[in-house]
Amino acid sequence: MESAVPRLRALGFSDHDASVLADHFLDAERRGKKSHGLARIDWLETLPDIDPTARPSRVLVDSGYERWDGAGALGYLTLAAICDALLADPPERARVVVASRCFPTGSLGYWARRVAEGGLAAALTTTSPRRLASPDGGPPLAGTNPIAIGVPSSDGRPLVADVSMGRVTHGDVLAGLATPEELVPFGGDRAYKAFALAVGIEMLVSALAGDEPGALLLVARPEHDPVPALRVLAGGIRLPGDGQPS
């Protein structure tokens, strides 16, 4: 945190925003996700058009539905603001949140875990610049478009599943862990399944948030507590999200 915050402050971010970003990057490092860790600061330092003073805004509040506009802020900060608002005023039953102009958003599991630790079941997906082409060839038609699911647990350890539709992530390429040529739908000879999910997410989020990369978050109060029983059934096998930061 001590080294990350000054670098982010040097880019013009406030103390608060620099701390929010640094916590996200360092959490990724601790979980072994170098692709979403401190290498992202290196990347931010190369971007000529970031606006560290931009602030996301909630532009519509309806029963069970909200719309947010990133308004030039980094997607990390937009999702942080959304999570803050949800946890401060959780829905009575459920809420759908759509965020336009919301990129980059980082490791979605970080946000799903935060919401789940606040007692809400969550499904979050986001789009990104188009980088995945069809396994049959042609131009890139969809982003890597990850989806994360967070489910609270009475044992205090939410189940958090976080999967990108790419064989590798763009973050892996930025961190030098993969080549651009490896950025294809995962699944080998079944890659058409990941490609179909990526395209489906692309169209769903675009239909709700617009042409620029956006986010779609569904949260609901859980009616059941299924995670502890799953852990018993797993018999010690690691479940998604069980790895703890070192």
C-alpha cells in the first residue's frame, strides 16, 4: 500500500481514490492475480487521457433498479461507489444496477466478495474493448467479459466465483504473462461455448448500458445458506474464492 498510493497520487488521484485503487491492486497481488495487481498501475501510467478528478454519478433510482454513469472515472471507482451505495442502503429484496462508461473494472471477484461480505448475493458482469474473435476467425466481436458470483455464508467465508471468457486476460498480456495471440476464448476445441457467453454478455450489457464498456450487477437478499453444506460435501476440496490473501 505504501508504494502503490504515492504512485497513484502522482497521477492526480485523491488520497481516498488512491487508497481504493491500491487496495484492489494489492488484494489481487495477495491472491496471486498478478494480471490485476500492481501491473495495472504501470498501465495507468501509460494512459494519456485518464481524468483522476472525474466522479461517477447515480443518474436514476427506481424501485429495484438503478443506473450509474462513470462520467470519465475509472471503472474501479465507479464500482466502488456502487458497492458503497448498496451496502449503505441495501435493497429490501433485490436490485439491478446498470453502469455505463464503466471501464476498467479489474478483478470482478473483489467487488462480488465485498457485496457478499455485506450479506447480499451478487452476480456481476462487465464488458471491455472487443478482443475475442470467433474460433472460426474474423474480427474481435466481444470483450473478455468476465462474470463473478458472490454468495454469503454463515461461516463468514463467501463463495466467490470469477471467470473471464478468455483463455488469458488482457491483464495477463499487460503484465507480460501472456502474448496477445493467446487472448482467445477458453476451451480449446470447445471454445465456441466461451465465445457464445462472451457475445451474450456483450449484447446484454450493451443493450442496458450503451455502446461503451459497462457493468451489470444483480444483488438480492439470500433466502437460504447453501455454502456451508457445499463445503462439507466438498470434503476439503478448495472451492472458488476460498483462497485467502497471504
